[in-house]
Amino acid sequence: MRNIVLLAFLFFGIYANAQDINAAIEEFNQGNQALQSEDFPLAIQKYKTALEIATTLGEEGQELMAAAKKQIPTLYYQIGIQDYKEKNNEKAIIELQNAIKYGEEYGEQDMVDKSKDLIPKIHFARGNDLFKDGKFDEALGAYSEAIELDPLYSKPYWGQALTYQKQGKSDEMVAAFKTSRERSIAENDEAFVERINSTAKRLLQSEGAGYLKSQKWNDAIKCFTTSNDFKADDPDTYYYLALSYNGLKNWNMAIEAAQTGVDLSEGESKDNKAKFYFEMGNAFKGANNNEKACEAYNNAKYGQFVENANYEITQVLKCN
């Protein structure tokens, strides 16, 4: 009688185990079908169910478990990619965080690495959207999240720089541009380095021009001098510096700036060089060096400076 009972239990165990295997396989196959139709959320659900059943099967469920574990983080990653392409950034981040979670749990390091690489880029994109909407503080928060996850990624610093510019925070803008440039150099992204330099130069010159107009000479000098950190061989910068130093009656610095502008304009027409010589003449006149002033004004008698230079030569200084 005892042997009959044991056989009955054994038969029942084999039968139940076979049922569980079939159920796990069925769920896995349904996951495959959902995957083929690109219903990724349903596929994940089915693979998770198959995995849950397979974990109760011991050695017989190992192969199925391994297959399900490979699919789950991969599908979370695919959903994250889809959401990112559709600009559903918040959801994309959640899905990629799931890819990291299950990738780490199931030993799928490739999905972990890819997801960790993509999330900072999504935070950067999120920051850009907030920037376009004029939500500058929130944009800075998104850029900071990207930087926290990947401090070597250049683009969020660029986003910060443009945001600081909108907020009128010039020092912070410059620091962010410089960090973005440093990271871009490390990434060997020469095109973006050039973009940073040209953009920073343009914004600083624009800010400096505003200070020139309101005769805030020291602020203007700071902007133009800092702009040279991004592009040092632009002659116009030295023209603006000469104007600013003349405004401060710092004649020596004005002369030096104007001469640098002339040197950088080598090969240019006399019309293009006239503005530098005119400011040089103003500086020499201010320093009571009339001989040098006359020489400079004579070199400024071209283009739009003809009338003003001639007036200084004939009416003010009465040059020989």
C-alpha cells in the first residue's frame, strides 16, 4: 500500500511539473508574439510570468529563465528609446531606469551601460525643452541632473551657459562655456568646440556693446577681454577695447588695443584699418602727443572715417 502511495505522489509530481513547464513555455511564446508585433509592454509582462513559473522548475527551467532574463531589460531599453524619439522624456527615463534595474539583477551589463549612457542625454533634451519654454530654473535643474550622472558629458554645460545668458549671469555663463569646451576637447568634438568658441565670443561682444552704449567702460572691457578667451585673433574686439579704454582715458591701453587691431588686420584694406587708427589718434591726442595723433589720424582718412579724421587734422590739431 505504501508503494502505491509513493508512486501516486511521484506521478502527480511529474504531471504537475510538466504542466508548469508547458505553462512557462506558453507564456514565453506569447511574449515572443508580442515582441514580433512590437507590443513591448505586453511582451515584458509575458516574459516576467514565464520567468516566475520557470524559477519553480529547478534545473528544467534554467534555459527558459536565461532567455526571459535576457529579454526583459532589453525591452525596457527599447521602450525607453521609443519614448525618447517621441520626446516623451520623463517616461523614457523611467523605462531606462527599469532597464538598469533588471539588467543589474539579471546580469545584462550591456543594457545597463547603454541605459546609463542614454539617460544623461535625455535629461539634456529635457533641459532644452524647458529652456525653449522659458522655464530657465527648471532647465538648469535638468542640465544639472545630466551632469550629475555623467560629469564628462559636454552638452549640459552648453545648455547651462545659454540659460545663464538668458538670466543675465555672465560669470556663470563664461564658466559653463569653458567647462563645455574642456569636455568637448576631451571628446575630440572639434566642431562643437568651434561652436562654443564662436557662440561665447558673440554673446560676450553683444553684452560688451550694450555696456559701451551706456558708457559702462569697465564692464565693457571685462566682456571684450573675456571674449578673447574664446577667440583671441578677432580684430574687432580690439577696436571695442580701444573705444572702452579711451572712454576711461586710459590712453596707453587704448593705444595698445588699437595697435593690436591694426596688427591683426594685416592684409586688410585701408578702409578696414581706419577705425583702429582713429581710436589710436584719439588716445594720442588725449595723452597730448599731437605728433603721433596726427600720424594716426592721417592713417584713418579712409572709408567712413574720412570726414572725422580730416576734422581732427585740420581743425583740432592743425597738423602739418
